[in-house]
Amino acid sequence: MDRGEVIMEKTLAIIKPDATERNLIGDIIKMIEMNNFKLKRINSVYMTVSIAEEFYAMHSEKPFFKSLVDYMTSGMVVVLELEKNNAIEDFRKLIGTTNPEDAEEGTIRKKFAIDKSHNSIHGSDSLESANREISILFG
């Protein structure tokens, strides 16, 4: 690899039902774009139960699984495939911690989340997760 060659990384974002219901799609996308993420693909969908269960399969044995699936299928979501150098780590910083009370100022969750369960946005936590999630939601 040449010095200075930039390797672009992909990640997946989901603007969750609580944010779409409050008409925050444009505000969230603006924050994403202002942080130099390139929007590769975007789609608005209503997740089916089977897609939500597949997407969150790693949580299937946890007590919050059913409520998570119910929440993610309760309304429209906007799925985004994003690209940037260091996309996964940078996006996780931009969205903030799961609990908005603990999130840093200026993060998407600090600004828009209602609570830990209705936290407005999802971001892939690893390259493996990003690839898996993109394949589930974009086919």
C-alpha cells in the first residue's frame, strides 16, 4: 500500500422509529454529512419481525430481545450505508453511548435520543457487524 493511500471503510446506520416519528431524519443525516461520511445507499423501510430477529440475533437470549424487535418493527426506519476512512470508530463516536444521559455533548444520541431504549440511531460496532448488517438490510 502506498503511503497516503486512504482505505475507505463501510458502516451501517439505522435511524430508528423514535427519530423518524419525530421528523428528525434530515437533522440526523445533516450531522452525518457534516462529519464527512459519504452516503453510499439509503432506504426507508418497515422492518419485518423476521428481519429484526435476524438483525438482532446475537441478543435473542437476552431479556430485552422481544421489546427490541417490537420497537424496531413499530414504525419506519431509515437505513444508510456510510463510507469514510475509519468509518466504524468515527461513527460510534458521532452517535454516542447507548444511554443518552451518558453520551457526550454534540453526539446524535445526546441531542435526539429519548432514553436508552429509544436512542434514535444504530451504528455497526465492528467491520464484521457492518458487513453482516449491510447484507441483511440491503441484500
